[in-house]
Amino acid sequence: MEYEPILPLRAIAFQILFLMVAIAIEAGIFRQRLRLGFQTSVQYTLLINLAAVVVGWAAFLIIEPLSPPPLKAQIISYVLFDRLLLNGWTAQAGGTIFAVGLVAFFVTFFIKAKGLELIMRSDSTWGVPKTTKPFSQLPRDQRYARAREGRNEAQQAVSDFTDTVILANAASFSAILLLLLLRAFAEDWV
């Protein structure tokens, strides 16, 4: 039995929309928190998001053929036709979708953090931002707070970098989830 190739245009269109939303949100956060220029933050964000999409689709194309037939039918039905099948598997669908979303969030965070670190190291922008004051010039309460944390400036810079990447990833995931919910409500309303 031969199958005709199907191009999921709707999935591709939504992937492009979600990429544009994620790039806009994350670039703004990187620009503000990492003190990158506008063009630089957009370029870095574009690169790390494209890397995350490539890894995500590669993982999907590897895992999908290995999944059991009921799960495979659900995946194909959702990706190609934007609906879940009612085949007795729906009781487990909520937990599975939540687990997949949680794993996707942390894998995406890891890809973005390592990708951004690699890009910044290759572009010589990695390290303590030049706009931060030396420890001795900080106000007294900030010096005490840092001393209680037991971090030096390099450790603080890495902590701020990680916080920034996870904040940007969480903001873009939240915006995409909001768009998906709005789309679902709009389809039900019409």
C-alpha cells in the first residue's frame, strides 16, 4: 500500500507564527536583562529558537515512528488535522499532553541556554555586563545581600543569565499557550 506525502501547511503556518511571537518576546527580555543591542538580541533569539525548532522536529520525527499505534494515530491526527481522536485514549490524553509540554519546556530551555551561551562566547559578549557596578560601589544593602548568598561576580553573572533565559522561555511559552487557547475558544465560538 502506497501513501501519498502530505504537507502539513497549517502546522507550518502556526509554527512560523509561534516563532515570530517567541522571537519578539525573548528578544525584548534579552535586550533588557542582558544589555544586548536591539539587532544583536533579535539575531541571538532567532538563532536559538531555530535551533530549538530543528531539535524539536528531529525528536518528533524520531519518536513518532517508535510510538504505539493508538498514540501514533493521535499524533498524526493532531499535527495534520488539528483534532484529537476519540478512540478510548482520551482519558490519558490530558496527563500525557501535560508531561510532553513540561518536558518540551525544559528541553527547550536547555537548548536555548546552551545555544545562547555558545553564541555569546563566540561573539565575545559572554561575562559580566559592563554596566554593573563593582562590588565595592554597590549600596550597603546589596553588598550584604550578595555576601549572604555567597556568590562572586562571575557566579552572579551566570545566575542572572540563567534567570533571564528561563524568564524569556517561560514568557514565550505562556504567550504561545495563550494563543492556542484563544484559537481553541475562537473555533468553538464560531
